[in-house]
Amino acid sequence: MNWRILAAMTPVVCAASMAASADMRLRFVESAPKDSFHIENVGGCAIGGVELVVDLSTSAGRLVFDVTDAGAGVEVYQPFQLVAGEDRVISAIPVTDGDDTAHLTLREMAPGDKVVFTIDVDDTLTTSELGQIRVTGSEINGASATIITSADGAISANFGKDAQAIISYGDCPS
């Protein structure tokens, strides 16, 4: 191929491959006494207001939220608490002890915007890697995160053994 033709085509190919995407990353962080979920717009464009559902029911460790001293959890408990990005949260449905889902309604999030909430998560396995009060990446593996938008409906991703789920909308709207 003629190098002049190749040089002329290169900017077109690069521009097509650099289209920004709309991606949201959820990361679970095990920590004592409070576990946390970090929600971040890691894409190249704003993500419009969405409903976010964190669903632990399909996790390998059969995880539950432990928010009171009585009920499904073990020993230490921590209620749901927003600790970062409160201005990005319109509402959160209260999480009760033993629930396996958390629901938040989020405002538009610009690239880099973060929301963090703390809560206690326990596994319900009879035998687990670190005991029921500490959760490993392999135990949250299979849990899901779903965003629901009026335009796109429900888009989901599963948490992997790295304790992360990345929900990809695809390319940013132009």
C-alpha cells in the first residue's frame, strides 16, 4: 500500500477507535469495621440520571447486608451511610438487615464523579475463606450491578473475583 494513502487514512481510523464510552465502575472494598462500595463514572462522557441496583443474591458467598445487631449478619454490623458524592444521590431505598439488594437513584455523573457508601457485608456460607464477617473477591464474584435508564432500560454487569463490576453503555451520544 502506498504510504501516502496509509498516512491519509490513519487519522480516520484513529478517530473512529477513540470514540468515548460511557462506563460506570463499581468496586467493593472489604474493610473493618465498614465495607464500602465505590461507584465511579470511568467513561469519557456524562452519565444521565440512573437507578442503580447492587444485587448480592447471585454472589458466590451468598452475601447479605448486615445493618443491625440482630438478624442475618455476624458480630459487627454497620448501617448504610453515604460518605462521598452525596450531592450525586437523589435517593436511596433503606437497606434492612439481611437484604441482598441496595437501590440508589443517582443524578447525572460527569467523568470522574464518584459516589461511595459504607455498609457491612457478610457471607452466609457455613465455611468461608476468612470467616463470615470478612468478604473476599471470590465471595462477591457473581453479584451484579444494574443501572436502569429511561432511554436504555436495564444494563448489568457482574462483579468478578477482583471485586469490581464495569457497566458499559457503549459509545457516548454525539
